[in-house]
Amino acid sequence: MSPQLPENIRRLGKDELEKAVLRVAIMDEFDSINTYEQVVSILEDEGLRELFLRLIDEHKAHAEELQKMLNERDQPAARKPEGPEVPEYDENSYQYY
């Protein structure tokens, strides 16, 4: 059975929705990889085996790209430190400016 989107998908905010969709897509790619690996293990026709091996490689590339996108969205946003701004230091004059 293929992965499905969560039932509450429409209630998620934009960021959570995107991450949920990416997670489901990654699981779907891995399901396809597993299915094709089983197929390859029982096929005798070398042409068909080669076809499914190529498909496995393509699905692995898809999963990798989707995972990169998910990782980017899971990174906390770069935050500027709170508090007073610290001036830059000039080591030649030993002064802040």
C-alpha cells in the first residue's frame, strides 16, 4: 500500500504541509525501490532486469533529491542574535568602529 497524505493535511501551515508532502513522496520512492528490487530478484529476462535496475537507480536519485529538499526545510532559520549590535574590530588601529 502506498503512503498517503495525513488526513489533517489541509489544516497544516505552509511549511508543515510542504514537509509532509516531501515525507510522503520519499516513502513512495522507497516503496517503489523495494518493489523493483523484489521484481529483479525473480526475473530471468536480462533485458527486464536491466530495466528495473535502471528504475531503481532513478528512484534512489528522486529520494535523494526529495530528502535534500526536506533537510533544507527542517533547518532552523538563521537568526540574528538579539541585543545590542557589536561593532567590528579593526586590528590595525586597535579600535572599534
